[in-house]
Amino acid sequence: MISIKLARHGLKNTPFYHIVVLQSRSRPTRKPIEQLGTYNPIPNKDGSKDISLNFERAKYWIGVGAKPSESVARILAKADIIPPRPRPGMPNPSPSTPINAPTTPSA
């Protein structure tokens, strides 16, 4: 089985991750099948975290059946490549129920 994981690089107390595709039973430090992008969890001066991702290849690997890890799934959900996973304890609205639907004033 193929999985999409974060492979840690960088220095001590300065993590930097590569988003990689590899066999699910191999360690993330092993040579990957393909590198999809990078993720820097340390915020910039403006407070944003850097993520670079090859969208076409990520969609391809998801379509082939690669399973993302939980942290990669959150990154891919923010990029609208996969739907977000439901959070435990939070109610899931039905798809037919609009959230915060605007009310029309009746005259």
C-alpha cells in the first residue's frame, strides 16, 4: 500500500518537512517514490506557514489510492484536494441543510 507522509528534515528545534509518497511500511527517512512538496511549520514574520505542493501529482496519488497520514490529510483538506475529516465530538451538518442561511424579510 502507498501512503503520503511528512518526512522530517532540518535542524534541531527547527523542523522542516517534505511531503513524500512512499510505501506505507517504510520509514519516512527512506528514499521516497516521489516528493510532492514541502511544509515549514515555523510561522513567518507575518504569521503564515509556508506550504508548497504539486496539486496535480497529489490528486494523481490520491486517485491511485494512496492514503495520507493525519497531518498530511489536514494539509490536503486545506488545499481542497480531499474533504476534511470529521472532528470527534462536533456535529456534522447534513449536506442538504444550509449553514447560516440568510433570512429573507417577509413584507
